[in-house]
Amino acid sequence: MVARGEEAEKLGVPFLGEVPLDMEIRKTSDDGRPIVAVEPESVQARLYISIARQVWSALLSGQAGKPAPRIVIE
């Protein structure tokens, strides 16, 4: 098992958080209804929202980490 943030550290990217496996997320996702839309005040939704805010903040500040890899198709 990988420790919290260990993989992010190895990749040189910020650790944004974790969302535990949850049956409600699976059910609502399978139905095409994201948990943040169906139960926006739930613990699970708040975790996703927190991660999204961190990503948005990093993008706005220009501190999003490594640049995306260049993809070349020949």
C-alpha cells in the first residue's frame, strides 16, 4: 500500500487529497449523476470539491506543477 502523498511526491506533483472508495459514489456515477450534484453537502462531495479548488487555484497561480508532456504522433 502506498502512503498518503507518496506517489505524488515520487512524481513531483502536489498531493491534492484522497477520496475513499464508497458505494454511493459508485452508484451515482454509474447512473450518470455525480455525487457533487446529487449530494453536494456530503463528505464525499466535499472531498471532490476541495481537490477541484486546489487544482483551480494552482492553475490560476501558474503553479500547476510540471508542464504536460509533449505528445508526438508520427
